[in-house]
Amino acid sequence: MQNDSIETLLLRHYGSAAPAPVDLEDQLCAMVRRESAAIQAREQRVSVWNQRRVSRRRVLQLVTFSGAGLSVLAMGLNTLQGGQRRAYSV
């Protein structure tokens, strides 16, 4: 679809004799305001998250627990693969 204006799309769909929708401009303005407020709120949350300080203790906890979790997962996968090899070799 081309980048047609709203007026062009309405004329193409309804014809030139059709009445304009009731409160179209007010509805469009309200929608733009809501979207603008949502974008500003999202940008504010991202800004707050980016400015948040993280303690060294918290970073160490995240690294330790994620590393421990990955090693447990790797050991579990090795165990499963070892079990499959034994089942096929029997």
C-alpha cells in the first residue's frame, strides 16, 4: 500500500458523498497522546534501569549462580548423553 493520507483512504473507501466519521480528529488526537505517554513511560523505565547502580556483591552473586547453574545443566546433559549411549550399546 502506498503512503496515502487518511483523507485519500476515506475517499477511496467511502466515496466523496460519505460523511466524515464522528469525532475523528478527537479520537486521533487522543490516540496520539496515549501512544506518546506510553513511549515516554517506557523511555523513563529504560533510563532508570540504565542509571541504577549495581553493587559488586550483587554482580558476584549473579555471576556465581549463573555459572553454577550452567555447570549443573552441563553435568545433567552429560549424564543424559551417557545414559543414552549405554542404552544403545546394550
